[in-house]
Amino acid sequence: MMEERVKMKPLDETRVHWRTASYSAAQGNCVQTARIGHQIALRDSKNPSAGVLLLTPADFHALLVQIKD
């Protein structure tokens, strides 16, 4: 189970390179990802100003495992 290490906070996005999965881009329901230091950032492509979820690589991996199940 994922630990309580997730954080929501404002982010200076002028220095962040966001990536959108090509698989989801056609549907418009996209989660964008970016690497920020040693963390993985996630945001909603339709509402990027809503905030950013920061995860450790281990927690991001655990999230992906849960999604794929």
C-alpha cells in the first residue's frame, strides 16, 4: 500500500517539461507527468492549474501497478 508521502502544492511550471501519453491524448482524458528532481509530478491536462501531485519514484511505481490491476 502507498504511504502518506503525497503532496499537493503550487509549482513554478516555467521550468517543467510535461509529458502526455500518446495513448490517452486522442481521448482528451490525460494525466501529464514530469520529472522534478527526485520526484514524479502528475497533473490533469484539462485543468493544469488545479494543482500538482508529487510522488516518489517508488510511490509512482506502486500507483502504476494498482492502475494496471
